[in-house]
Amino acid sequence: MAQIKRGFTIVELIVVMAIVGLLVAFMFVALNPTARLEQARDAIRQKDTIESEVAR
């Protein structure tokens, strides 16, 4: 009789972990919260600068 093989090999698990790691890295770069906060602060500063120039 043939032996039934169950589960995943270590190579398959490593490949899946590498792919998941790459996806997480891409998502972190795409959704970088620090950069988003900096953009929001810059927008507020620009708005405040324009408002102060108009008020003069």
C-alpha cells in the first residue's frame, strides 16, 4: 500500500510565510500612518497660513 502523506513540507510553509511577509511590508508602506499624519498636519498648517494672510 502507498503511504498517505499529510500536512505541509517545511519548504511550503517557508514560502507562504515569505509571501505573507512581503504583503504585510507592502501594506505597511502603502498605509504608513506616520506619513498620513504628517500630510494632515501640513494641510492644517497651509490652511492656517492662508487664513492668516487673508485676515491681514
